[in-house]
Amino acid sequence: MKLNDKVYDVLKWVALVALDAIGVCYKAIAAVWALPYGDEVLTTCAAVAVCLGTLLGVSTAQYYKDK
């Protein structure tokens, strides 16, 4: 399955920027306001970002290999 450029760009932005920013932001706010699961949310965001980034990296390598 091939991703079009727009979908790839959005997924890449989510993996490289959005998930990390959301995780760190929630962790910081959770510490200040005593919100639950700060560590869990941060770790989950980081894990999903790494997984998505890895899958996109494999997809990119396959794309250039096929060219």
C-alpha cells in the first residue's frame, strides 16, 4: 500500500512533532494541576511516536528502494 504525499506529510508531522508536544504539555500541566496519569500519557505518546516514526521510516526506505 502506498501513501500519497499529503497523508505521509501529516503522519510524519504527527510522529515528529505533535505526539511529543502533546505528551510533554500534558505531563507539565498534570504536575502543576495534579491531573492523573501524567507519566502514563507522556510514555504512551512517546511510544506511539516512535512506532509511527519507525513505520514511516521503513515506508520511506521501501519507496526509495523501489525507485
